Amino acid sequence: MNVSLALLGFVGGVITGLSPCVLPVLPVILLSGGAQGARLDGDGPGRRPYLVVAGLVTSFTVFTLTGTLALAALPVPPTVIRWAGLAALLLLGIGLIVPRVERWLEAPFSWIPQRQVGSEHGGFVLGLVLGAVYVPCAGPVLAAIAVAGATGQIGAGTVVLAVGFALGTGVSLLAFALAGRAVAERVRAFRRRQRAIRVASGVAVVGLALALTFNAAAAVQRAIPDYTTALSHEVEKLGTVGPAKGSTAPAPLQECVDDSLYTEPDGVHDCGPAPAFQQVTQWLNTPGGQPATLGGKVTVVDFWTFDCINCKHVIPHLHDWYERHHAQGLQLISVHTPEYSFEHDIPGVEKAAAKLGVTYPIAVDNDYANWSAWGVEAWPTVFVIDRSGTVRYIATGEGNYDETEQVIESLLQEAM
């Protein structure tokens, strides 16, 4: 079982490392991880690409598995890791551009022999910082790891899955880094301009920090559909991510969720009654913060989280459906279940929702009670519920927009 989980995690990580979600970090990987580590004129083994990627996958894995629980035990805001990572990333970038700043940053490590405080040591530190702010696409494999970590359900299977995912992502990112190094070693202009490469690396790092701070990176990611979705689904059909699921959903509903993950949705079904919303941390976008209710209207329930690229691709379609069908009685309700520790921050949810135009009710599900009650396995998952409160259709991930709207229209016709 652990071997199959490791393989599933590894392949899922490889695919994620090739997805549009890596675009914001790609210039840093190519320049600071690759080109800056070029082996020139008898230099040593050039380990910088390996160290940058090793640092990234190490810190990303640790934060994904334990970040939420660790922060919950400390009197600090849930966004502290992300903001600390962004600040450190900005300083590291400035240090690459301005040598005096780099010397200042290295001063605390002056007790270490100088040969260990060079560019290779800095490469691992850069990777550690990147891992704290790197947010890849949230397929079922990563969802299983993140939810297990956030709810304390970290068993041997979850660790195996996480390590496999980290190694797979590392392989893809290392390929980009080595490609950048190979170009720098073979193109004469790069060989003569090592200082310029260093400055360009610093500019890329600073640019990434600013892009993540002001959500510019998300705009780029939203503009490019996830071309790896179909491949991810095919791989995930080969295994299950059950050890981290912790589902309390009724059997008929869970079966429908599983079917939506591993097969294409094919029309209206009867998946049983929709669970009542429970243990909601806070309701947003409702009068007086009162709970939204199911029943009496055809309802679309969207499980999402605000830094999930796939979720952001779905939201415009939710808006379109609401505009076209609100007059016939369609209502939207979203459930915000966080993937990472900083997504537990309710003001952050409010800010992101306003930017994305999510004006319909939001159930903040910081304790994952509704994620478990509905049997959700990945971000985003869309449920379509008829007027009687029965779940009739489920779509997991991006795509199937026309089919989903056809189901909405048929249920609205039934309600007339």
C-alpha cells in the first residue's frame, strides 16, 4: 500500500511541477537555481541547482504537513509564515543585487568556515524560503496531504504520500534548474557576465516577492488554464488518497464524490440529501452573519480556497451561471476550506473574496467539518443541489462547465 501511495504521490508531484502553478517561481529556478550555479572554467561540481530545489521541497513539505498545527499552538497570526517568507525572499533578492546587503545577511553565519557560506549555502536557504511561499495547484494528492496535516491525521500513509509528492515536484523543478545551468554553461555571453546573471537572479527573486505580495502572480496563473488537469485525473484513477480523507459523508454521497474524481460526470444523479452546514467558523456575505440554508431553491455549493489557482478558474463560471439563472431561482453558496495555514485568516478570506467578486454567502470552514461531512477530496469541488435538498451532480476540479450548466438548467425546469 505504501509503495503505491509513494508512486501516486511522486507522479502527482511531477505533474504539479510541470503545471502553470510553477510559473511564478520558474524565473527564480532558472536564474538563481540554474544559471547562477553554472560550472565555469574548472569550477567544482555546481551543486546550487540541487540545493535550491532541495531547500524548496523540504520546507514546502514541512509547512504543508505541520504548518497549520504549529501555528495553532502559537500566539501568532496564521499569515506569519507567508509574510516572513516574503520578507526573507525580498531580502535575499536584494542581497544578490547589492553585495553589501548580502554580507550583512551572512554576518550571523560568520562562525561557519567561509567555504560553507558561499553561493551553495545561499542556494539551500533560498530554497527554504521559496518553499514557505510556493503554492502549487491543489489536486487530490496535495489535498489529502494538506487536510491531514491541518487536522492532525498524519499517519504513515500521509507521510509516504507527502514525501513522494515532494520528490516528484523536486524532479520537475530540478529539470528546469539544470536546463538553466546548461544554457549558462554553453552560451559564451553568460560565461562572461556572471555579475549580470547574479543581478538578474536578484531581480527575479525580488520580482517574485513583490508579485506574491500584490497577487500579481495569481493574475498570470488565472490567465492560463491548467493543461495538466486531464493527465492528473488519469493518474489519480490508479490509486486512492484515502488515508488522509477522514470523511464522515453518507455512503451514497461519498460514492458520487469518488465517481466525480475518477470519471467524467454524466448527467443528473441521486446522491442523497445534502448535509447541513455545521461548525462553520464564520458566515460571510450574509445578513448579520446568519447561516445560509439549503432547500427551496436549486443551489450550487462550491468548495474552494482563496490561493487555489484551479478554484480561481472556476469562479468566473459561477458568476456566469448566477447572472443567467438567478431570475429562475438559482442560488450560490461557497465553502472556504483552507489548504495552507495563511488561508485560515478570515480578513484574508474577505479581501480575496472581494477581489475575486465572490459576493454570495461564504461558509468559512477552518475546522474542515464541512469538508469531511460532504466527503470532499480536492479543491475545487462543485455540488448542484435540487429544490428538495438532494445532491444531483458533482464536478471535481476544473472543466465540465457546459455539462454543469445543463444540469442546473434541467433542475430549474423541474422546479417550475
